[in-house]
Amino acid sequence: MTKVSGETEVTTMIANQRTSYGVTQIAQLFPSLRKIKDKSLRERVAAVWSEAITTGCGGKGWTFDELRAVKFTLLAGDIDMKFVEHLNSCARQCIAIADVLENSFRCRIPIQRDHLIAGALLADVGKPLEYDKDASGKVIQGKFGQQVRHPFSGVALAYKHGIPGEVLHIIATHSHEGDKMERSIESIIFHHADFVDFDIAKLLGKRAAKK
């Protein structure tokens, strides 16, 4: 066995001790995961989240409780909505929007439900990497997050786990980075669901700041 320096040895030990979360555990955070019919895709979405959780926060990783306590966004003031709640809200909105569209359009809309749900759950998977904690424990945008926003880190992480291109497209285009691209139907649905939450959060944040 090759000897390594003290710092490298500790890092290696921590990496080896990291927990790997499966569908059962990740579905505790994101119940809509179980609505993905394709078992392989469902498992890959869980694997992406597992790596994001265990390697995020500047490499320290997040506990489920820590992740549940993270604010929906650092850009909308202090509102009573959390990051995990936002993703669950978007996934449910996407499913509801798909239902309405399929019942409203005379022409058949080719919505790929599994891709839509997977994209909704993975759109912000880069945020556990983008976010870190300062010395006081406050969640901030870390150095890595300042260099690489979550749509980019999310795509990289999802690609590593074999997520289909249709889902990578949703992750890549869901925020303003996608404004100059032609979004797919699934990306259009998620983009608007995402900004329903975000725009309302900004409004509520402004109102809270005035009190």
C-alpha cells in the first residue's frame, strides 16, 4: 500500500466513507422521483443527487437536514420557502401543466413525461456544489459557484451519470443561460414553472423587507 501525506490520507479516508444514496433515500427528499417510470433513469437521477449531496458544500457534503434548511434562493430575500420545497413545487407544477396541455391542445403535444420529471428534479442539482457555508455556518455562494453556476455544474454531473441529452437540455436551458437557445417543450414547461416560484419569491422578499 502506497504511503500518502497526512492531508491526502485524510481526504482519501473521507472520500471512502461517503454514503451513496439510492432511490429510496433520494425519494425522501423528492417524492416525484418515483413518478419516473423508467427504472434506469430513476436510478440515475438518484445517483446524480447522491453525488451532489455528498460532494457539495465545498467538498464537505450536506446532510439531508442541512439541505432541507437551505433557502429556496439566495437572490430573493428572506421568505418561508426552502430549496428542496422549491424543487418539489416545480416537479408537481410540471406534471400539472403537462396534464392541462395534453387536455387543451387539439394537436397531440409530444411531452416526454419521464424527461420532464427528471429535468425538473435535476435542474438545480448543481446548487449543492454552487453553495458552501461561511465560518458562521451561513449558506453562501462558494468560490466554485462564483466560477461555475449551477446549470453548468448540473449538466456536468448529470452527464457523468449517463443522463439523456433531452434531460441535460432542461438543466442547461432552465435559467437565463438558455434564453438564446430554442428550448424543448419539456424545457419550456420547467422554465416557466421555475420562474413562477422565483418571481413570486422575489415579490414576497421585497414585501418582507419593507415590514
